[in-house]
Amino acid sequence: MLASFIIVFREVLEAGLIVGIVLAATAGIARRAPYLWGGVLAGMAGACAVAAMAGALASAFAGNGQDVFDAGLLCFAVVMLGWHSVWMARHGREMAAQMRQMGHAVQSGESTMFAMAVVVAIAILREGSEVVLFLYGAATAAQLTAGAVLAGSACGIAAGAAVSWALYRGLLTIPVRRLFSVTGWLIALLAAGMAGQAAALLANDDIIPAFGYQLWDTSWLLSTGSVPGRALQALVGYSDRPMGIQLAAYLTTLATLIVLSKWAGRPVQRKESANA
């Protein structure tokens, strides 16, 4: 039971942190619920499908199919997060003003909600499929009963969801004028971390150059195998032993999003009409 609890709690926490940030980042956007629930359901269905075809995935791409698949998902999520980050930089001030006035959210927010639904679906798909595969391996190795697996999984889901909900509620306590700025930085860090993870997966399989396999080692202080390490990895892309290409992808993505967000957030210069 303890093994299944730890596995499920760790994976639910990692996905839940991403979902919590997405919820906070889209606060005030009209009709967001159908998109978010659609992302959740799509992610759950995808996780079941990936788990069912795990054997075929593992044997694809010369045995590296799972890593290539995960890297592709992460890269797609980076694009969606980048889209949202730039959109929020352009419309965040307007949304904050409307929220203070208790008015309606920006109607064009539906365009970025599709991007956020995709991110939610990918987070649940990736972590959900890992839960299924890890639980199967743990149950087989330790000869756990179905009851023990289900009990541990239920407790893990409840604990992971509670921590994620606490993060979401904590973000909502931030004043409205600061909320979109804070969540914008969190989104940028999420995207940079995902880009770094995708690069590390591909470099591990020798698909792209690694440029160094261990720039430093902080596993003695905080291992990415621990629950706090996994949470920090999900939030800001922490790695205890990063590769050179991983750090390069992280910094490049973060710098790109910062530049694009600053560009998108510039006040629009309106030409004054000539006097008749």
C-alpha cells in the first residue's frame, strides 16, 4: 500500500501543480470550465491509451519510443504555454481591470483557453500513464494485492490533489494587480522546465548531443527522486544533475518567453487623428 501511495501521490502532485498554476493563470476568463474539464478528460483517456500500447511505444524508434513520445508531448506543451504567456502579457492588464470592476472577462480569452486545455491534457496524460505503468511494475515486483494498490492509490490521489488545491488557493490570495504577473513567471518557468526535460530525454537516447552529461550534482542536497525534488522539477524545471543541452534549452526557452512577453506587453501606440 505504501508503495502505491508514494507512486500515485508523486505523479498526481506533479500534474496537479501544473493544473493549479493553469487554473490561477486563467482566473477571470469566461467559460473556462468546459475547456479545463475537457483537458482533464482527454488527458485521462490518453493516459489509458498510452498505458495500453506501452509495449508498442517502448519498441518504437529503436527502443526509445517512450522517450521520444514524452519529449514530443513536452515540446507541444511548451508551445502552448508560450502562446498563453504572450497572450496574457498583452491582455493581462485589461483582465485585471475588468476583474476589479466585477465585469466580464476578455472574450478573446477563449483562444488561450484552448492552449491551456492542451497543457492540462498533456500533464494528466503523461503522469497518468506513468502511474499505470509504475503501479503495474510495483504490484508485480512486490506481489501487492488489488486492495492494497487501490487503497494506496486513493490515498495518493487525495493527498496530491489537496496539496495542488492549496497551491491554487494560495495563488488566488495574491492581489489581482499582481496575480497575472506572478502566474506569468510561473508559466514561463514551467515551459522552460519542460523544454529542458524534453532535451534531456532526447540526449539520453543520443538523438541530440548532450554537451556534457553532468554539469553539477546537487542530489546530496535535493534529489529529483524525492517528492520535494519532483515538485520543484515540475514547478521550475529543477534538475540535480543537468546536462548541457538541458540547461541550454531551459535558458533559451525562458529568455525567449521573457522577450516575447515584454514585446507583447508594450502599450499600443495610437496615432492621433489629424484635426479637420
